[in-house]
Amino acid sequence: MNIIITGHHIKITPAIENYVTSKFHKIESHFSQLINVKFTLSVEKNMHVAESTLHLPQQDIHAQANDSDMYHAIEMLIKKLDIQVIKYKEKHTDHHKLESHRNQ
């Protein structure tokens, strides 16, 4: 899995990069089949914007978060992505496998 972190009107420091990767491990613990992840961090009119696209086997997930603090925007983005990944996992889990096992 590749994690790409880019900045738009902001320099990506090692501290920000480490923060993003450490927070992203929460999503990896829920779903390990991630193909590619792209984070874009930017500053627009005193608002810090964090957005991300996750490439999954059958779908792409996109989320965006705005806040006056970059670290808080990243935290909100990770929460949104986590919820979307859990929904994706629930939809693509084969629930019929459990039913056939119960009937035997």
C-alpha cells in the first residue's frame, strides 16, 4: 500500500507526515486491503483543508475536512474516512456465508 502526502500552499514537515501516517494506522486496522491512499493538505483563506482519496478493490472513497488547525482537520478527516471504510467493509462482507454455516 502506498501513502502519498502532498501539500498545496503548505510545506509538508516530517511532523505532519508522521502525524498523518500514525493516525492512518487506525484505518488500516479495520481494513487491510487498501491499494493506494493520497492525502492533500492545503491552506485556503486561513482555513486548513485536509482531503484524501482511498483506492479500494471495487471503489474509491473521498473525504474532506476543514478547520483552523491543520492537526484537527487531519483528525476529522481520519474519522470520516474510518466511518466510510467501515461502511464499505459491511457492504462487501459476504453475510450469506454465515447463514449457510448456521443451517448445517
